[in-house]
Amino acid sequence: MIQHWLIHKLKIGLICGMGLYAPGFAQAQSAILENYILEGLQANLQLRQQGLDIARQQEALRQSKSLGMPKFTFDANYTLAAGGRRIDFPIGDLLNDVYGNLNALNAVPGNLPPGVIPGNFPALENQQIQFLPNNFHETKVSFAYPVFNSDLKYNRQIQQHLLDSKTAEKAAGTHELKYQITETYLQYLRTLEAEKIWQNTRNVLTELRRFNESLVKNNVATRDIVATADYELSKTDNEIFKLKRQQENVQAYFNYLLQKDLEAPVMIDSALLSSTLPTYQPETLLEQCLETRSELDALKSGQLAAETDIRRNSANMKLPDFYLGGSVGFQGFGYTFSKEQAYVLAQVGVSYDLFDGGMRRSKTQEARLKAEMLRVQTEQVEQQIVLQVTAAWHDLEAAENTFQSSQTALRAAEESYRIVNNKYRAGQALLLEYLDAQNRVTTARLQQVLAWSEVLLKEAALKKAAGI
């Protein structure tokens, strides 16, 4: 009766252990996982840095646009000065002799018209004029407008392409982080399911050891069967210990991705373990991957920026720059705003480099080389992406096939266990045979767990490669 009871317990334990994990194919939409992904995207420091870089580039774009707008400036200054350089102006030497002769002529009667009173011209002293203006002010409003400037025109376009490139780089980083969080979460679930299987195996072995002790006490068997059960228990405990350490490592890395405390608990979504695999068409994935991968968008935007730089340097070689400018204000001695001090100034300018030692031609060639380099790099990345999608598709197919094989192997192990179990109950099988059959079931179950989780991981890798 005791033997029948224990065998019944062992059978129920194994069957329940098999029922702990009944995976379907693929990755379900998990609300918990989606929340974790959102949390990781918001907390990730690298993405935050890229977001700040995008904001900085947006300001650079605004600055490039503002350079093409009219600029109005108000300036007001008042100057007091003393000392400094002086300019000698010999006005006395120049005019005193002339004034003396005029005075002499005026003194002769009859030289002046009737009614004109003769006057004397004063003697003048030579002057020293201070070079620095004293009690001088200038108050004005100035404007400047670049009517045509090829640098400003094309620089706006270049800054826009650079902004698009940085935005695409952040999108690529976001996509990569989503994959890392999903992959790590699935690995954590895999360790939990493996621990369940080993824990159930330990429960079965514990019941077996109790039964073996009862056989020894009743002198039905020798002490070696208890030692055998203890040995199997120690191996199982070691596997459970290693799994727990692996869980802690995966948990720490998962929390690291979320920028949380490394020992923070991880919520489990069992619904993720039972869903159906979507149908993927490799031809469709290969067509879409070249349109959805943000890495390509970043490279193409960089290529457009380089091509725009070519046009900018070519325009600089052919076209001059035109600008308008002017000022309206007051200028003079004494801080007054009189009509005598008012002035208006208008300017029209043209600027063109007649000779620069080949600098513009060299810059144009440099931009062409950069554009060609980015074009080749884009072509290389496209080939790599196609290869990644193709390899990921083949890996997913192989993982599905392995999972199907693991199910077949598990059914065979279960059937073998049933046969050995019946023989053991009838006294026709040794304990070692029973333990071997049980270990085969445990191994097959673990292989199925690994195979199914590999399907999920390969599906996530396929989505990453295809940019889904």
C-alpha cells in the first residue's frame, strides 16, 4: 500500500509539473512588458542625451533661419574725453598775414563802398585739436538684410537634414532598447519556468526519499536507495541554486535597463507565455526592413546634408553675396537731437571672393567625397539589414522546428515514464530505472522550456532586424 501510494504521488507530481508550463508559439502583447518598455524609454540616460542633442540641433536650425532675416539694432553712445593725441592746425600762420593785408586795405579811404563801416580781422592763434571727441554722442537705429547669401540659404537645409539624422538615430536607439528590454524579460521568465520544473522534481525526489526510508525501516531494501535519493536531491538543489543566481543576474540587468534599483522586484506576466505566433512573410519583411530601419534614415539624412553642402560650395564659387544696410539717427557734439545732427545712411553691398587659393574648390571636393562615403555606407548597411532579416527568419524557423521536436521528445519521455512506472509498481524495474525515466522527463521538459523561449527570443530578434 505504501509503495502504491508513493508511486501515485510521484506520478501526480510529474504530471502537475508538466502542466506548469504549456507554452504556445510566440510573443503576446503584454501590458506589463509594454509598461516596462515605456518606463525604460523614459528613464534611459542615453536616450535622454540624444533627446537633448535633438533639442540643441533644433536651436541650431532656428539660428540658421534667423540669420536670413533682417536685423535691426539700436545703438546709443555718449563720449567724454580728455588728453590723448592732438592734431596741430596752424590756422594763425595761414590766415594772419591775409587778415593783416585786408585790415590795411580797409584802412585806406575810398576802398570801401559807401555806407560800409570798416572792420578789423582779428589775429588768430594756431590750434591744437584733441583727437578723441569730447562731449560727443551718436544715437542711431541700424538695419542689415542679406538679400542673397548662398551660405545662409544652404546652411538652413543642412541643419534640417542634420536634425532629421539625429532624430532617426534616437529612433534607432529606442528600437534597440525595446529589444533589449523584451529579450531580458523573456530570459527572466525562462529562468522562472526552469526553476518551477526543478522545484517540482525536488518535491518528487523528497517523496521518493521518504518512501525509501520506510522501505529500509521495514527491512525491504538496503540503505543505498536512501543515499541514491540524497544524491539526486543534492544535484537538484545545485541546479536550483544556479538558477536562482542566474535569475538575480538577469533581474539586475533588467533593472539596469530600466534605471532602477538592481534588486527591485520584477512583475511576472504569465499571459506572455501562452499566445499564438503571428504569421511572418519573409518577402514582405525584406521589402519593409529597408523602409522601417531608422539607421538607414539617419544615413540618408546625413547623405542629403553632404549633397547640400556640395551645392553650397558650388554656389559660393559662382555667385556673389548681396546685402542691404543703413542707419537713421543723430550724431554730433552736445547731447542734443537737432536737425543739424540728424542723418540717414543707406548701403548696398556686393561681396565675392576673387581668389582664395582654391579653398572653395577643395571644400566642394571634400563634400563630394563625404557624400560618396555615406552613399557607400548606406549601401553596406542595407546589405547588412537584409542579411540580418534573412538570418533572423531562418533562426526563427529553426527555433520553431526545435520546439516541435522538443514536444515529440517530451511525449516520448512521458510514455517511457509511464511504462517504467507500471513496471516499478509491479516490482519489475529497479529504482535506478525509475530515476532515469524521471530524469528524462525533467530533461525533456527543460528542453521544451528552452526551445519555446528560444522561439520568443528569435521572434523578438526578427522584429528588431525588420524594424517592426
